[in-house]
Amino acid sequence: MAREKGGVDGARIATDPAFQRTRENGAEFGRAGRGSKVLRNALRVIIQNAKDRRVVSRLTTKMLEVLQGDTTSIRGERTVTGGDLASLQGFEFNANAPLGTTLYAPFTTTIDRSAGTCVVNLPAFVPANLVAAPSGATHFKIVSAVAEVDFANETFVSDSKESQILPWDPTLTTAINLSHTMTNAGTQPAFILLGIQFYQAVNTVNYPLKNGAFNSLQLVKVDVV
């Protein structure tokens, strides 16, 4: 028995007025996917140490919601930059280890567009009290990153920083200031990430704990000019 190939012909989907909504949805989904990819590429260095298996699909879904918030463009032509990028704030790159249930130390983010600087600051804190370390962790470090993303041209400028590896104990740390360089008087949306990475010390060598399974990384601020 032979069976003919089913489904709708691609040429018909591309031209038939009956599939106008399909074409519009496809165009916007593709635009959201590219937006998600360029943001991930901008932050690849820091994301690779704190991500879950579904981060790509989760971020693409969130980016589609951003695009659908564009109230200016017509359907099918809505863009990421025309939408509500601020709604990405709070996105967790590792949903298995949210930053809010791992790092309780207060922090601030300060952006100076005219000077081209961004500073992430954590006042001195006691790790044993304000870091919920997973079993087996003996040390940790704080990481941050800033990315300025041009979604239209799919380009970016990014910078990442990290603290020293610190012991997870009752000793008060010094203040942690992670200073980033940005574009002077830049106008592209800026994304600030903050995270924590855990280690286990064995014979004075610090090894990443469980290949980063417990590391947290959150998009803590979106700055749109």
C-alpha cells in the first residue's frame, strides 16, 4: 500500500490569503527566536555555567511575549524592541536554582549611560547567613554581566566580571563591587545579570560543584533608553 504525503503545500502557505495569520505568526515567532539567540550569544560566557536544559525554549517563549507587547506595529511586523523588554527582568537562566532562593545578600545596580559604566555592588555580608549553599559546597563566587543588544542588526557588546572565590563560612566578606564598561552614551537596551557559582574544595583545589547544577543566574535589570 502506498500513501501520499500529507499536509499543506509550502507554496500555498506562503501565498494563500487563507494562511495570512499563519504567515504572521511564523514571522513573529522567528523574530522572537532570533532575539532570544542574540541575547544568549551576548551572555554566553556567563550563561554556560548556570543554565537548565530548557533555557532556550523558556527564553524564546518569554521573548515572544515581549514582542507581542508591541502596541505600535501591525500584527506580523511586531518587534522585540517595540515590545516590553522590561518584562524580561527576573528571568532565571537556571530554573532549578533561582537566585532569590540562593543569594539573600542585598545588592544594587547602577548604570551611568553618559559615562559608559555599570556597577553591581554587594555590601559586606556573612555567607553562612545570606547564601543558601547546596550540600557539598565549601566556596562560592559572585558573577555579573552586562550586555547591550541591537536586536534589529543582531549585534551586541557585553562585559562580564566575577569576584574572588570566597569561603562559605561565618566570616564577614568585604564589599563586592563588580564594575562593567559600557558604550559611552549608548542607546541600545542593556541587560544586567547577577549570579552565584558554587565550588567544593578538595586538597586546596576548588572544583565546580556538580558541574554547575546548583549555580544561579538571574536577569536582575533591564535598562531601556
